[in-house]
Amino acid sequence: MNTYRLVNEDLYGQTAQQVVGTDASGIDHWIPADPTNTDYQEYLEWVAEGNTPEPAENTYTWEHVRLKRDNLIRESDWTMIPGCTVDQAQWAAYRQTLRDIPTTYAETGPESVVWPRKPSTSGPNTIDE
């Protein structure tokens, strides 16, 4: 990543700061705050070198929505692999809800987006203990 910025994100009613890195081609990438994630490790090294990320924006735009939505869809691609043991109908509905967000909230704006909860990753025949 070439530059980093912080983004305030509403996660199920709680605001959290997320790191967004922009690569050389200008593409933004959400970077999970996970010490095992190599992009996050790179970000921490960048900060340790004395760099400061751009401050969090206070406005929530459709760009933020699209970035998060695309990331959530990408993270759930594995659930659509034939033979996957998750409830694929629930995951397909979740993914469609994500795709529909721009249309669903077109009149009320990006600040009103309510993100759907991810379905269980347990298989349909799994007994949770």
C-alpha cells in the first residue's frame, strides 16, 4: 500500500475506526486490525516509521458503502463453492441483500445503511453445542 487513511465505520450500531490502504493503482483495500494480517503488519510498520494516516472522515459516503459491501461479498465467495457445508441458501440471500444495498437505501442515503448479519458458518446438519 502507498497511503493509508482511517475511516469511521458503523458496525452493528457501534462506531469503529477502520484502516483503508490505497495501492499504487489507486485501489482502496480494507485492512482488518488483525496482527496476523500481513497488510496490517505493513501498516503498523509504516506508522512506526513516523508516518500518520489521513484522519477519519466524518461523512459516510456511497464510496464507503461500496468498499465495505464489495469486501463482505468477496469474503463470502467461499460459501458458494459447490459442496460447501454451509447453508448456501442463507448465504446466497445474505449476498443478494448486500448487492441490493445501493437500491434499498438510495432514497435515505449511505448513513442509513443497516448491514445484514452473516449467516452461520456451521453446516445445515451441524449441531451447535
